[in-house]
Amino acid sequence: MAAAPVWSVDPRTGKRREQVATEATAQEVDTAVRAAHAARDALADRAVRAAFLRTAADELQAAGDALVEAADAETALGAPRLTGELARTCYQLRAFAALVDEGAFLDVVIDHPDDTATPPVPDLRRLKVPLGVVAVYAASNFPFAFSVPGGDTASALAAGCPVVVKAHPDHPALSALVAGVLRRAAARHGLPGGVLGLVHGFDAGLALIRHPLVAAAGFTGSVRGGRALFDEAVSRPVPIPFHGELGSLNPVVVTEAAAAERAAEIGAGLAGSMTLGVGQFCVKPGLVLVPAGAAGDALVDALADAVAAAAPGVLLDHRMRDAFAAGVAERAALPGVQAPVAPGADGEHEVRAGVLTVPAARLADGDGHAPLLEECFGPVTVVARYASDAEVTAVLSRLPGNLTATAQLSAEEAAGKGRGADLLAELTPLAGRVLVNGWPTGVAVAPAQHHGGPYPATTSTSTSVGATAVERWLRPVVHQNTPEALLPPELRDDNPLGLPRRFNGRLER
């Protein structure tokens, strides 16, 4: 049987643009993984891989116009959004290069022998080493930042791990172009092309997670797809770490005092956040608890006005469009649900943004409204109107893990008075990032960033954005009583590489 073709499709029309490749066979996946495995030693030199990451950023930037054009043709996300995303991706690559140069991520710890300790301490020297080949499953909604050159790939390469990417079917042509750019950057530093492999196809994704030489995996996508791969990863003869970002509702709680103080501002800000990128952000606020009463009414009115004014948009593919239309129809049909602005399909290719409202008591008592507590990918948010703080607590207690949780507080509450502290204490167990008087869309690339959360937001406690994302692809190794001549340079007393380290209990920089 001939291998299935891989087509690039225009989401604005649903028509095929070009055949990009064919789906990878099991043998082709094996070849890609073995090439990556063979490239491990080539990535061992930190100076080389830092230079590679910087060159990759430079090459992506130089090819920016062509890459953005290709990305827009396959995603309909628009040149302005994609240009910004590419810049973010290049910044992230350079940030990881700086991290590699610094070397603190190696977590070097040296303890000299101490016979007076109980029990006695031998000579112990610890550092972190790369796991090996990393499988990366690209996301649909960020064709640069969470795809072939994205955070999983950049952090794995920074750790010294070669990568094989399973391309997302929504942007296969762009994936091939970007993979070529990264391989050219690798070649400029004498690195083999195997440091970055690319395969297409559903079956190829399964073969990749099952391959015995794959040491870890990163995924961004749906709960269903991510959980299936997670189960494969942990049921292998040798289980491997699977760092998956699966889904998030990103709850927002607006206090009564905040609604009374700035209803119009909050309503407009919420509209901008939940319609950004046609609602296709993993941190879109999908459930908002708003007080009943006049202040809450004013907030909902401002939200509805802004959402009604939003232009129809194109989702990443027609399958997502159909799922959105079915999902909002199912939710709108539930008892007690109203639609101040009705979301749904618009014409043959677009969707309309919308707002659904429901009494919070319906969600608190589990009255058959479970779909309202699940992510709906696209431009819709559910506003739950609460009559008491107890209803807020009851609704929050029913939520699964999330990437983010947000509190909209009054000026007095933000100053430490009233309900602010108690609300943050309720939100913190639900999410990996807790915001006050902001909106969750937009994930800054910064050392302190955490993009993850309790399941099903993610399958691990790690982050996929920020400096500590590199830790996913490393494991600690201790050398005990190893002669100086046999130690790696990172663990020698004289510190020839000038690494930050903890030496006999003291932090050195």
C-alpha cells in the first residue's frame, strides 16, 4: 500500500494547496530516531549548541517573510500575529542559548569527604545530563512557538538532546520549511542533520512514542490525543517521561467589589482576551464567575457589546470549526443557559464569537452541566452568575487542573483588604499561574515563567515555557570517589568551565 499523502490545506477555503510529503512509515521513523540518537555526542559541547541555537534564531529571522507567508496560508492567523510569534520564538532560542552559556541548569554540586558527619560523607559530585532523543508533538495553534522550532524543541536542544518532531497536520508545509532552516543552522556548526528530525502522520506519531531509543516526549494539544500518547509512554517496556499540555478552562473570578468599581473595563478586557486569535489560545478564559446584580449586569453588557462587534474568524481547520459549532450548540441547549451573543458557525468557513451565561448554582450542584466546565476551543466564554461567595467556592471545587486562574479585584482588595487573599488561596491549588487584575492570554518567555498546571492542564509538574523548561530533558548523576583525572570538567575542583555551583555547601557564582 502506498504511503498516504500529506497535504497543505488552506483553512480559509478548505481546499488543498499542495502535497508536502507522505506519512512516514515505521521504517522512516526508525531511521529518523536512529539518526537523532547518533547525533547525541555532537551536541555534547555546550559552546557549540549555544551557537547553534543563536544561529537558528538568526536564520529563522532572515527567512521571516517567507515563513510568515507560509504560516498564514496554512493557519489563517494573519501576518501581524505570526510575525510577533516568530519574533517570540527567536527570542526564546536566544534565551536558551544564554542559559546554555551560563551553565547553571547543570545544577553542579560538589561535596568533599567529611568523616565527622553521621553517617560519614564520601566525595560526592553531582550534575545533570541529557536524557537522549526527545519526541516533540507540535501544536496547531502556535505554528512557530509550539511547533518545530518551539519551546519543547529549543529546551531539548539546550539540554543536549536531539529531537524528532511529529509535525502537526495543520501546517505541514511550514514544518518542512522550518526543519530545513534548523538543519542548515546545525550544519553551520558541524552538527549532523539528525539533531532535528521531522516525521508526518498519525501512525508515525505512535511509532515515535513507542521507539525504544526515544527517551522523553513533549506534547501540546487535546486531552484525548495527549492522554493516548501519555498512556503509550508509560506502558512501554521502559516507560519514559511524557510532558503533555492537554487542556485548560482558565477560570476567572470577578469579585462584587471589582464589578462595582470597573464593570465596563473588565467586560472589554475579557472580550479582548477570549476572542484573541479567534479564541484559539490554550490560556483563553473559558469560565468567568461574575456576581449577580446590577454591577454584574453592567459587566456582562460590556462583554456582550464587545464580543458582538468582533468580526467572524477562521479557525485552524474545518474539523475544529465543526467541533466548535457542535460544542457551543450542546452548551447553549442546557437548562438555564442563555446566549447574550450566540456563538457558532458563520458561512462556510468562519465562526462567530459568543457569550453563554448560566446561574452559578447550576454548576455548583452538578445539575447535568458538566460540558460548561470543559474547554471549548474557539471564541466563546461561559459566564456563571453567582449569588454568594459560597457559590464561587462550590464551582471552583468542581474544576479540574488549569494552566491559569485569574482574580479580578477592586483596588481595596488588591491592597490586601476584603476577599482578595482568601480568593487567591482558593485559586492557587487549581493552576500553575495565578493572575490578579490581568488576563491570561500571553505567556511571557522569562526565567520565572511557569506554563503548566495540575492535570489535565499538564501531565507533569514541569513548565513548557521559561528557563526551567530545560529541566524536563535532564537527569541527575552523582560521581562518588571518582579520581580527578576521570571526572568530567564540570565537576573538577578548579572549575575550568567557570560554572555556577554549590561547593561544600556554599553557592558560588
